[in-house]
Amino acid sequence: MTATFFVMNSANNLYLGFTIDDNEFTTVGQFLPQGDELNIYFDNDHSGTLFALDDDVIVSSAGLPQFSDRFIVGNPAPTTHEADVDNGGITDGASVASRVDNKNNFELEHPLCSGDSLDFCLHASDVVGFSLRYLDVEANGDFGGVYIFLDTSDTSETDIVIGDCNIPDIDTYIPIIMK
């Protein structure tokens, strides 16, 4: 499968987008109850090794709930992760997933520094490594496979450099006046 990954940040949040040419958008599966799923594994301290204890993982699913904020627990090693909310943390972030034309799209938002000890804390010019895994569910609910971008090695990562952005996230509601 061919995929495109998008990254940007504001003063407070990291925004991620992922588009993949999957042949269907599946919201329920036997092995993956929330259907098609994107896992983003971070190397919090940029040590060059993914899947270290406490490294951040965020998950976006096609089905509900669409967002999960997780971290590496390492038991069994190396990629076992658990939800922050099940371990004294909170869910920091949001995601949506949809199908547009013949592509599945995932959009995620995660705080740069939430204050949750189970999440990374990034500032301008910090570098964080990451790797992507797309878990495909077939239309009949069967597991269709995992697609790893870059490769399966725990040292195969690429980097995100946090930009210096002074624009905070502000939601503005403008009333619509109809005459």
C-alpha cells in the first residue's frame, strides 16, 4: 500500500495526517474491534530506539472510539502498549478517520506537552523519532495484515522536528447572520 504522512505543529499541539490507498474502510473487525487502525510509535527521548519503556503511542481507529493515547509497557517486549487512562494518566488528543475517494484518511491531534507523565513533552526545536504501523481489517472483519513504514527494526525511525510556532490553538465561533 502507498501512504502519505503529514505533520505540523502549533504552539500547543502536534497535528498528524495519514492517507493510505486501502481497498476498503472497515470500522469493525474480529481481531481489531475498531477496524482499520493507525499506530504511531514515538521515540520520546530521541535515543534512536523505538519501543522503549514509557515511549508514547497514539492510535487512530476507523471505528469508535477513534482515538487512544497509549504508552509502551514492554511486557511482553517490545511493542506492547496500554492506554494512559488504565494507568493513572488521561487521554490527551483526538482523531478522526474517514474514507475519501479510494483512500482511508486519519487525522490526529496530540498535545506537545500535556503535563501527563505518560506522554512526551516537546518544545520548539526538539526532535522526536517515530514509526508508523497500519493494521488493515478486511471488509468481512478478518485481519488483513500490518503495513510498517519504515521497517520492522526497533531502530528504524524517522524524525519530526518541532517548529517554533507562537500561534496558540484558539477556537473561534463566528455567528452566521442570515437576512
